[in-house]
Amino acid sequence: MKHFGLSLEEKKTRLIEFGRFAEANRAKRGEPKPEIFDFLGFTHYCSHGKNGKFRVKRKNSRKKFSHKSKEVHKLIGEMRTLPVKVIVKKLNQILVGYYHYYGITDNSRSITSFRYRVTKSLFFWLNRRSQRRSYQWSGFLDMLTNAYPLAKPRIYVSIYG
């Protein structure tokens, strides 16, 4: 790598035991489950499919998930004076982009959780637009369901077929 003027970041580079036999090998040695690692916004971990065979599964990286949630919360706060229709339209663009990137096999729990966080942030900021509370939770969900629906989470990429 020196030939190309590149170097590895020592804090981010490590060698881990990972793969089909990692769990069995670590169990023989009395060690806990195989390590996990973060790459491209996903946490990769060893698991088993419904048939009991080894699979590498992926979920959102906790760091990326929390960062994006805070970013969207701040954005909604800045847009809170706009009409609800405009806010929801912008949020749908963000959500669909998020689903396209993170909507892969085994990650439905994380993308559903992200949508819920966005919904909670929207509820919070819409109720901060005046001195009185604008919405109760049930009325707010009714408004989102009927008038201005948020994009539903969907798996866009199936890794296994």
C-alpha cells in the first residue's frame, strides 16, 4: 500500500475470527460469540438462517442509525413552520432514500425503527408550533394514515436470492 501512498488506520484495522466455523471454534476454546464489525454503515455478524445453516447477517450500524435520527430530528425542527404537506413530502424523500440504502435482507427491524423515530420527531415538532398542543398521538397517527402518509419501510435488496 505504501507504493500507492496509502496507509491503514491502526485504530480501525484489526484481524477477527469470522465465518462459518468461527462460532464452533470459539465455543471449543470457551470464548463468547464471534466478533462483529461495522462496514459501510452496517454491522455484520454471524448467525443462522431458518434452516439452521450459517449466514452473515447485517443490520444498521448503531452509530449511523443514531446520527441519521438526530439529523432528521434537527431538520424537522428547522422546517416546523412549513405546512405539514411540505414537511411530509421532504420526509418521504429522506425515508425512501434511507430504505433504498439500508433496505436489505435481515434489516427490516432497523428500518422500521427509523421510521418510528421520524414519526416521533414529527409529532414532537408539530406540537411545538404553538403554545397549545396541536395533536394527540391517536389523532396524529390518523392524520398520517389518511391525509399525509409517511413512506412505509420495504426491503429493496434480497441478498440470498
